[in-house]
Amino acid sequence: MPMIGLANAEFLRSSIEAIASFIPEGNFRFNEKGIHFRGMDPSQVLLVDYSMDRSFFAPYDVEPCFVGINLEEMRKIVSRALPNDRVEIDLNDSECTLSLRGELERSFRLPLIDVAGDELKLPDVKFDARVEMNARLLKESLKDAQLFSSSIIVRVKGDKFSLESKGSSGNLLVSSSQNNGVKAKSRADVVSKYSLSYFMNIAKEASPDSTIVLELKSDSPMKASYMIGKSEIRYYLAHMLI
């Protein structure tokens, strides 16, 4: 069973938070390439696909396995990590031991759980548009949209990208063509609507200076991805009817 070490506790905290914001429990696959997680939120609105390459860890002593973990409980543990803590994870047949080693040495034990269900397939969508946007600018735009609505309409036409929020108290239009913060490209006009709260939670763990990539097709799931450290998290968010 795996015994792995990670020098950066913040990387693990951000990774677990990015998943646990949507999914309370799920299965992690450990193999010679690294650690992989794929799961659907309980309302089946969003799918998370995330992998951590073995190069992040030292040591990385792994026998391939597939284990169920309560992400809510792990989220609480990693939130207690101090900035300079080293993280060590040890698994046996029944539990996960997560140790935080720094000025203090703390060990937390979590029982492994059975998480039913087959391994999920990714949505089969041929996207028509791709938008690369500075995470800070996207987060601010979504906060603006929250003033008026609980949903947001995304439009891409050529190299022009816009977000719209409409409600009884007012409307918002955020628009941009090519500049330092936004790069858009589409082969067909795209118009699609999404839950604003889900969208905001997707962007939450992206560092302000990172880039969030949106892949879109009209009235279809959106793929949103960005880097956490050197690993990539990918979200597939179901669309809403316009």
C-alpha cells in the first residue's frame, strides 16, 4: 500500500479543497503514474477529474490500489496544516494515516470507506470555443454577476468573450476581446448558461495570477481547467436551459 511524502502542505490543501467543495466522498486511484481522482457531485451537475503526478512526491512508494476516502474529513485535516509542514500519507487495508510534520508532529487517522459506483466516463463533447482568462479577472466578473442573478450566460463569437447576468434588480454585461487577461477563439458562435454558484466554486482555488481555460459549446457542458501547482484539475459543468 502507498507511503508518500509531500513537502508542500498548501498544495495538498488546495487540491482537496478544489474537490471537496463539490464531492463529499470518493475513490482515489494510486498507481505508478501518481494519484488520480474522478467523481460526480451528489446532484450530478458537475464532474471533477484530477490527477497528481508522482514527481510531486518524495518518497512515492506505491502498490496500485483503489481506495475510498471521506473528503469532508480530509478537508478538515489538511486545513490544519501550518505553512511549512511536510505531509506524509500512509495507507493500509483499513485506514489512511495523514501526518503533518513541522514545528509540531501530528498524525490523523481516517477509516477507508466503500464508495459504490463504476468509474465515470468523461463527457463526449466536441467544443466550439476556447477561452483563456486570468483567474483574478474571472473571479471578479463572477462576483459582479452575483449582484443580479444565480446564473450566468457565457457567449463567445470569434475572439470576443462575454458574460451576462440578468435579474429583476438589474443586468450585467462583462465583455472582452483579445487583451492581456483574456484570449478567446471560436469556430462557431457559442451561447450557454450555467449555475453561478458552481462556476464561482470552480474558480475558487485558482491562484489569482493563474489562467483558467474554458472550453464551450452552445447548450452543452462546459469544461473548466487550471493548474494547482504543476497538476491540472478539470471540471465538467452541466448547462442550464436559457
